[in-house]
Amino acid sequence: MKTDFNEKQIQILGVAEKLFAEKGFDGTSIRDIAKEAKINIAMVSYYFGSKEQLLEAIILNRVTDIKLQLDILTLEDLDPLQKIQKLIELYIDKINSNRCIYKIMHFEFSSSQRVINLQAFTDLKKGNLKSIESIIQDGQEKGIFRKDIVIPLLTTTILGTYFHFHLNRPFYENLLDLKTEEEYNTYIKTTLTMHIQQTIKALLTYES
């Protein structure tokens, strides 16, 4: 599936993402999307085909953006640890800014009834992993990182920590006295991100 979309397609993707997150995939119709986007139903079908293909396009659009930024990061003039710390900031910022699509992915991908071609999505995720592997291997060659790192589990640790925090939002808002959306997002961008960075650094580096 293509990942370069024109302005009208991007508008449709934004509307569909919002409605899928609010009403669920099954609870949203192509008619709902067309009405919200103020376009003809036929235009949605023309651009994306089925509703399943529209969901695939939303996911690929988001994941491709992360892949491009990871590719740029690997080329930056930073040491391996700085790149990993910046990678964590990138992941947390992107996920927290695009909660809608990750909410969709969490619920829809767990459905055994959902028929979605995930090969392109899987290929992009593997590409992201390759970018991380190149940073880790560079750090290992320079003696900065441990040799026994299970690289595929690093993203699990990063994302798992974020999602545990977010899925238990009411608990942490009460515990940490986060009264507004701004305070919640600021905490994620600062304290939670720093905690994840410290955790990953501890996993990667030798004990002093």
C-alpha cells in the first residue's frame, strides 16, 4: 500500500482516525467518515477501497513518519547513548501525540475477527528495529553498551512503560496530583520520559 498521500487523503485519514478512536472500528461507517469530512461517500472508496484498507492506511501513515525520523536520527553526529536517549524522546512524543491511532491498534489488532493485511506494517516495524540495532551495535563496538542486550525487547520496555502509565491514567493523575491535560502531558514529556531513559541506560551500559 502507498504511504504518500495527497491533502484530501490526509484529511480523510484524520477524520477516520478520530471517529475510529471515538466510536470503534465496527461502530464507524464509511458514511460517518464521509459526512464528517464533508465529502461524497464514493470519494472515500475511490481513495482507499474498503474500511479495512482505510485503517491500514492510517496505521502506515503514522508508522512511516516514525521510520523517517529514526532514519534521520541514525545519521546524526551523536554518540550511541545520546541517540538512544533521543530515540526514546521521539517514541514517547509521537505516541503521546497520536493516542487515537494507538488506541485503535490496541483494540482492533486484538480482534480475531479483524481481517487486515499487516505485512506492510510488519515490514515498517522491522525497519524501525534495524535502525535501533545499528545504534546498539555501534555502541557495542565502541565499548559503551553491553554485549548481552536483547535488542527487540528494548522497544517493549519503552512502549510498555508508557502504555502502563497511560492505561492507568486516573490512578496516576490522582497519585501525582495532575489536574489538567497540560500537567499530564508535561509529566509524560519530562518525568516519565526521563524515567524511561534512565531505565534503558541501566539496561544498556556496564555497571560502574
